[in-house]
Amino acid sequence: MASDKEYLGYITEQLSLLEEITYRAMMGEYVLYYRGRVFGGIYDDRFLVKPVKSARELMPDAMSELPYDGAKEMLLVDNVEDREFLRQLVTAMYDELPEPKKRRKN
């Protein structure tokens, strides 16, 4: 099931305390970026984040879920109403996220 663009709009609005949030549509889902680094996404109308240490510490009871078949597990964010919590979560995760890969020019 593809994610609804309205849900994406809701989540990006909830993340509006953060500057530099972007997204990219991929196969009916949305990959979310903070300052150029992937931190999570919208999959089947669920807001999932990478299971880095800081995310696990801030959401110790979060359920691990697969964004799609064959993917690595991610953490389900169920406290999407609290904008300040989301700001804290994403900023805490930032240093643990991998740098974007440099694309080769052919």
C-alpha cells in the first residue's frame, strides 16, 4: 500500500520546528532527510526512523517494523503529535546518521 500524500504533509508539518527537512518520493513511499541525511520515512502511512542509539533511548518502547519486504527494521514513531519531541528526536539522531554518499559523475 502506498502512503497518502496527505499523511506526508501532516508529518512534514509536525517536523516544521526543524529547518532543512526534505523528502524524496520512492515507489509510493517517502524518504525523509534532515540536513541532507536520511533519518526515516513514511511507509504505508507510518512514520518510521532509523534505529540509531539516540532514537532507541528517546523511544525505549518503540516497536520495530519493516518499512517494506526485504528492508532493515526501523522504529515506529507513535508520538507524532508532539512537535517538540520530534525536533528533539531528529536533532539527537543527526550525528549518528551516515553522510550522504557522493555521486560519481560519468
